[in-house]
Amino acid sequence: MKVTLLHGAVVAALSVSYQAQAYNCQSLPDWDSTATYTSGTQVKTQGAAYEAAYWTQGNDPVTNSGSWEAWKALGQCDGGNSNLSPTVSFSSPTNNAQIPEGSAITLLADASDEDGQVTQVEFLAGDQTVAIVAQAPFEASWTAAQGVSQLTAIATDNEGAVTSTTVAIVVQPQVELPPPSITLTSPTGTETLSVGDNLTVTAQADDFDGIVTQVEFFVNNQSVAIDTSAPYEYQWTASVGTYSFKAQATDDSNLSTTSQEVALVVANSETGNG
């Protein structure tokens, strides 16, 4: 009989102890299977509160709580506040999006609250706040930077409840594109010209990673012609004087290269004639 009473007392004590563990979950975010959590971070899911024991991602607290598990159960939510947490998700960028370094992208989140209103959405790149937006549309501009692999949106409702969501991203490093190449193939500097002679000024231009969009010809540093397709050439009529010729190639990335300069002297053809 005494053993039975003792057993009943233990059961009653355990029952009281469990009931005493009711937890105020009002300020806790909902657990997100895509988010990463570090030791001490608290969340709620399925009406109970949990605390991360160590770094974890994707481990459901309901099935991964206990000794040596990723989560520690804090107790059932007390139900004293029936406020529902807001919902939030990324519309842009998508998960695992590849973004070129230095490009400006729009962070766009869909956020709503079933029993109230969303008062703000905070965007983070890594652990740095990008913007806090107080009303829809919840969007912000961010310039992709190396070292950032995760974007986060945190929605807060009018009762102070918060929910977060994350997307993984890959910031692709900038690649320095090579400029086009160009060689002035005519004149060579060995030509003998008289006044009135016609000279075909030509250039050879190529682009390793794209196309040459134009070749511009210069005489004495003055632009005289632009050719947008091969063969790149220009007809020049000789007059007395000393001239320098060069050409500049531009590619579809707006990179340009200038050729070598070639000098020519055109003498008066009548000099020395009696």
C-alpha cells in the first residue's frame, strides 16, 4: 500500500512539474527547416518551445530533442496569447540563385499575418541588415558581394511575433574580360606616296570572348572613319605633310584597344622639277 501511494505521489509530482514548464512562446519565431540555428537559439513548432543545443539545420525539434540531440525541449506553449506568427517567404531571389558579384538585385518577400498585420520585414545579407521595410511591397535593393552565401527575411507582426526565412545564394566572382586585339596592317610606314594618291588604311581586329563592334581610324589623332564590320578599312587621299595613322577596336563589352602608330611623309611631287 505504501509503495502504491509513493508511486502515485511520484506520478503526481511529475505531472505538476510538466505543467509548470508551460512556456511563453509569443516572441519565438517558428522553426524553419531551411534556416541555420546556433546554440541557445529558441524557436517554437507544433505548440512547443525548443532551444538549439548546437549548430543545426533541417533537424526537426519535435523528433530531435533530448539528451545529446540537436534541440532541448523547453515546454508546451502556455496558450496565454493566441496570436499567430506571421508568414514570410522569398519571391526573389530563388534558393541557390547564382548572382554575379557587383550586380544590384531586388530582394522581394511575401509576408502576411492571419490574425493581424505585418509591421516590418527586415532583410539581411549574411548577418548584416540590408533594409527594414515597414509596408508592402516588402523589397530592398542589394549589391551582391563576395562572402555572402545566405539571405534572410524576418517578418514581425503587430503583436511582436516574428518569423524568418532564408535562401542560399552563390555570388559568382567578377571575371576580368580581355579587351579586343588590333593591328594596323596598312600603311606599314614604307610606302612612298605623292599628293593625290589614294591609300587604303586597313586594320586586323579580333575579340577573344565576344565580337568587335567597331574599328575607328585616326589620322594625326583626329577620327576620320568608323567601320563596323570586317574588313576594317578606310580610303585616304594623300596631301603634303607628315601623318600618323592608328586604329582603335571596341568590343561588345565596351572594352577598347588602340593599335600601334605608323608615320608617313607625303612630299610635294613637284619639288625639284624645273
